[in-house]
Amino acid sequence: MRVSLTARLVGVVLVMQSLLLGAVLVYLFMFNPPVLIRYIMHEQLSLFSDNVFLDEDGQPQVRISEETDNSVWIYAVLPYDLIYQIIDRQGRVAFSSVPVAAFAPATGDSSAQPKSFYYTLQQRNFYVERMQLSGELADYRLQVATSERMLALFQLTRIQPLSKFALLLIIFSILLYVLIVILTVRRMLKPLLRVAAAAQQI
């Protein structure tokens, strides 16, 4: 079945509008600090939670290698900017990437339930995200603290490239939209141009 040019143009317009809407949403996401923080922290929680295990003594451990994540060098170079801990139900530290006390909400109770909170360590502000582990680690919680400058670094290395892609996609969508409008107008005017040309020959 032959598809008319109008139907094709409509299809292209719908695709273009979807691309444009998606690009705008991504671009707005990049410049929404709360959403950015949650995205970065959830990414870190996912990385660490996939690499928690119990050692021979039944104690929780975390093992991250370059094979697991190619940005693992950041954690080694800046150990006090991204700190991860495993705490038990009483809020005691069972494992910590550096020797610091358990991160705790403003109440001071590390066994409290909030999933995210701000924490100050050595006069620096940290954003803390935590999650309950499951299976044989159900008695423990994983919590990750990221300093403000580490969040800025993640934004620079991981988020900005996406924002540039989103901006290019927006520009491409706009140019495509303009091209479609021009083609549509020319198609609509073609019968009128034929009539005008025929009238001139009379």
C-alpha cells in the first residue's frame, strides 16, 4: 500500500516532537540539583550494593575493582569525598571504607529510618543516601556519603556530556521541524503554482 507524502510528514513530525520533548526533559533534568543528586547517589548505591558480600567470618565487606567500574580510581584518589559504610540494625559500623563514625541524621541516631540526609564531617558537607540490604545481608544497611565537590565532579564527568547531547538533539529537532514546515508549505502551494502557471499561458 502506497503511503502518501502527507502521512509520511505526519509520521516524521510525531517522531521529531518525541525527540524534542525527550531532549528538553533530559536537559531540564541536568539542571535540577535535587534530581541530579538523587540520580548520582542511586547510581553509587547500585554499584556498591551489587558488590557487598559476607566474608569467612560472616562480616560484610565491599569489593570494587576496575573491572566492575572504570571510575573506581576516583574512590581511591578521594577516599574522604566518597565514603561508603555498612551498618547493622543498631547503627553500629560493620564496614567502612575509611575509619569514621557511622553517618547519622541530625537526630544523631544512625539507626533512624530516613533514606537520605545531609551530614557534616571535618567541616565539609556530605549528602548521604542509604538502602536496606536483602538476602543474607538483611540485617545490614548500606549508606554512601558523597561530598559536595565529589557531586560536582560527577556532574562534570558524567552529566555534562549528556547535557551536550541533549542540547544537540534539541537543535537537530528544531532544524528538522523547520525543514518539515518548508516541505509542507511547498507541497500545499504546488497546486496553486500550477494554476498560476497555467493562467499565465492563457
